[in-house]
Amino acid sequence: MNLAGKVVMITGAAGDIGFATAKAFITEGAIPVLIDRNEKSLSEAVKKLKLIDIDNMVDIVDVTSEAEVENLFQSVIEKFGKIDVVVNNVGIAGAIKPIEEMSFHEFQYTMKVNVYSVFLGIKYALPLMKEQGCGSIINMTSDAAERGTSFLSDYIASKHAVCGLTKSAAIEGAPFNVRVNAVSPTSINGSMMDRIMSKSGDVSYNDKIPFGRFGFPDEVSQIILFLASNRASYVTGSTYRVDGGRLTV
């Protein structure tokens, strides 16, 4: 993949997909910058990844705070002098309830975590990458960005927004060889899917996927690796589905 020595920032690094992505990049020889706001979970992830002897950076950051994100990017540049890849991975499932029962605060919070974090990641990555003359930004969306689902209106709206941000940022970055793409998983084994099924009471998700099973975080991370690498040098503004064929049905 030619990712050795690349500085890769991953938000939500302690989550299922974030952890798998960090592991995949480390395997390829990249320099990880792992970001999460859950200190305990991030510490556990670092131990599992055995990062003690690797030149890396681990930080507790609220990526919905502009001040904290700005400071984060400054810190990474001061330490490494560059940022090659940004994976805007952080996200939540939302309130998981009917629209009429959802508070405006709950809706705002889901948009804040899932959309504002991506906007800020793009906002501060783009100028640095434009100056470098290269870079790859990868945003985590969902098959929810192409359909509707009961009880997930806030999540659905947020993922539609991420796709829109991806397309606009791709146009702005293209003249400077900065690529911006999105990855769109369907139901992935992990804590988020467990919560959605538990709160919604819907246990039929597998029935809607032609493969007949949930995806695995590693299957998502491999697409992220591809989009970060020079193998995707002519790919920008795209959304790559990792959905077991769900959206073909």
C-alpha cells in the first residue's frame, strides 16, 4: 500500500472500526495518531496495539470542539511536520427512538458528534494538505446515508450530511491533489450495532443483507487503507459501500 512512514490521524480510535483501522495502518508501517475522548477505552486500545515502542501520538480530544481540534492539528504538525491521512471515524448511533419522542437536544447532539466532528476534521486538514500538495481525508458515513430507517432519523440525517460534506470538500481539495472520500458500512459487528438492536427491538437486520451476516471491522478497515493509499490516486468524492450487498436489494 506504500503507507510506511505516513502520518495517519484516526478519530474514534478506541471504537470497533477505529481500532481495526489503527491496527491495519500500523501493520502497513504507518505512524498512528490515535484520538478519542474516552481515556480508559483509548488506553486499553493502545495496550492491545502494543504501541509502546512505536513513534506515535495518543490524545484525548473532544472532536466536536473547534478549539480542541485546532490544537490537535497544531500538535501533530509540531511533532511530525505533516499529516498524510485523516480518518474522521468518530460517530454515535443517536437517540434510537421515534421522531415525535426525540428531543431537539438529542437530535442536535447526534448532529454535533457525527457531522460537526467531520466538518472540523476537514476544515483543519485541508489547508495543511493543500500546502503539502497531497493528502487523503476519509469520512465514515453509513448505508444509512442512502435510505431511511425507523427510530434512527437523527443518525440517518447526520450520515446524509457527511456525504454532502465529502463531495464538496473533494471539489475544493482536487486542484491541490487532496483526495476526500467516504466509507459506507452497513451493520458491523460491535458495540454500536448491539445498542441499535437492543433499543430498537429489531433483530432482523441479517435478513436484509444478501450475505446473511453482519460485517466485521477489519472488512471496513481494508477499504480505508485502499482510499488512503496511492492505489486510489484518482479516486475522490466517492462513497465506498461495505454493506454485503444490502443496498442492492
